Amino acid sequence: MPNEIRQALNDAVAVFTITLASLASAAARQATLLSNTTERPAALIFVKLTSGGSAPTAGQLYEVYLIRGDGAIADDNAGASDAAITIENAPLLGTIVVTATTAKAFYGVFDTAPLGALGLSWGIAIKNNTSNAISSTAGDHRVSYQYYEPEIQ
């Protein structure tokens, strides 16, 4: 029987460096890009965002994008560090639909695998399309990742 390569999840969960406190409506922010010299194929992305003191518009979205690069070129001209970004071409990982609730935590888990390889450097971007800024407390938000690890069965 031939060997099979399966994707298992790495035990380690790491947190992105990204400043999301008070992210304004219609604004986007990218995380510091990660080096992928070990050529991990994909990752799960875990997102927790908390609405601010003014309720977002029900049915609106927090959008999560995958940013990939080769060290010189990156999606939407993303830089290496945590910064504001204008999203034009980065692939959408997924969305989190909000309710009209103040100070509410919203969650999403996204898989990068359907979008293909991560590349030599990668990260995520978050865009707030909810009509109100998110919470101004940094601890109200968390964006982390867990790599897939190929293993022979």
C-alpha cells in the first residue's frame, strides 16, 4: 500500500502582530508578515473582533484577507510590518457577519488551504465594513494562526 501525505495541525498556536483597536469603518489593517521558509502549505486563522461603543449595522461585515508575498512583491503592495492597507486584489479568506450590538465579540475561523500555497511570506488583513469603529481596547481583539504540517501516513 503506498504512503499517503495528510495535513495535520501543528500543536502551536501563534498570535499575529496587528493593531486593531479603534479600526474605523471602511478601514483595513495588515498584520506583520510572517516568514514561511519551512514551506508550510496552509494555516487556520482564528479571529475575535469586538464591536465598539456604537453598535455596528446589523448584517454588515468584518472581512479577512490573505496576504502573500515572495519577499519583494506582496498582495496589495503589503509591507513587512503591521500597518494600514488598501485592499484591492488580496484574496478574501472569509467574512464575519455582525449584529447591531455594542461591545460584542464576534468570531470566525478561516482555512487558507482553498486559496493555495502560503508563499515565502504571508499574513492577513482585516477590513471593517460595519459602519462603526471596533472597540478601542486592544485586548478585545485577537487574531492567531495554526499551521498545517504535512505528514506521511
